[in-house]
Amino acid sequence: MEWSKLPATRMVCPTCQRKFLLDETKTPPFCSERCQMIDLGRWLKEENGLPFEGDPGDTPVEYRE
């Protein structure tokens, strides 16, 4: 099967929520380089992060503000 004959994949940009076709962008899963850079900035400022619950048997961590 040729790639050009596959149905277009619809996506939603995680930054701006714009709907777009996957083959319309060079920066998936983002709709544009601008949205990709916004997301990177959020990671670098630690506004985004991955959840971590610790290893089994660890005592819970208390967060300080």
C-alpha cells in the first residue's frame, strides 16, 4: 500500500487545541513550530512534568510551598 493513498490522520495540537492533518506539519504532534516551542518553554520552566509516585515501599514525600 502506498503512503499517499492512506487516509489523512486528524490530530489536535496539545498547545493551541487547533485541529489539523498530520501530513500538514513538520512538528508532530504540534500544528506548528511555534506551538512546539511554547511547549518546550513550559517544560524548561517546569510548568509541565511527568508524574512520579516513587518506588514501592518508599515513604511518601511531603511537599513544601
